[in-house]
Amino acid sequence: MFVALAVATTIVAGLLQAGLQPDSLPLAVRPSLVLILVVCWGTVAGVRQGLSSALAGGLMIDLFSTAPLGLSAIPLAAAAVLTLIGEVQLDRGHLVYPTAVVFIATIVQGIMTLAALYASGGAVDWLYAVRSLLLPEIILNMLVTPIVFLPIHAFVHRLRMSHRLVW
């Protein structure tokens, strides 16, 4: 059940992310809504939900971009796997962990995107890209993460508690 919900919300986030114009947003960058949802679902509901949403979200992002198909799914899947550490050793309800994973995953996603652009023959000004694009995106993603994480955490927790009461 959580897998279908994670995939559906990630697809909707992919559509929203594709439709957001960076010029009308704070810091002139759009948040990586799909990345944030992958991390939140993976942290709260488990790595299976995170990987499922990573695949669906990565394909959704790539359908609306000029990047090679599948490029976005790789860092998203890595972010979902990072949530596995929290599943084993940390409290899933703590807000610091998903925010830290989003921080790391945003860096990985940005570097992979720039590297793909460079490998395809594009000119990349690394200093400008990191300073003007990647750093604001990291800040924005970290600010948006609690807004996404807390409702998902509350919903999954409530659903699990009601399921336990039935049995």
C-alpha cells in the first residue's frame, strides 16, 4: 500500500517540479521535490518505498527534461539506499536524518547532472554552477524537507497505529 502511495505522490511531485519556473521562486532555483519525497518515503516507510518512488520520479523528471533517460533515477536511487542506514541504526521520526540525506543527495544529483552535461560536450563553468545553482538548491531543499517529511511521517505513523489496533 505504501509503495503505491509513494509512487503516486512522487509522480505528482515530478509534474509539479517540471512545471515550476525557477525565476518565480525563492533563490531563483526550484526545489527537488522528487528527491525530497524519495528521501522522506524511504526514511518513514522503508527503502522499498524509497526505491520505487526513485524509479518513478526519475523517469518523470527525465521525461520533461533534455537529460538522458534514466540519469535522474541514479542519484534518486542512491538517496533511497542512504535511507537504509536510518532504517537500521537511527530513529526514523527524527527530522535531522532526512534533512542530512537530502543535503548529500542534492550534491550528488547536482554533480552527476553537471558531469553528464560535460561528458556530452557541453561547456560547464563548475565554479558558477556550484555557487549559483547547487548551493541555493541545497539550501532550498533543506528548508522544504521538514514541510514534506512531517506530514508523511504523521500519516504513516497514524496508519500503522490504526492497523495494529485492528489486529
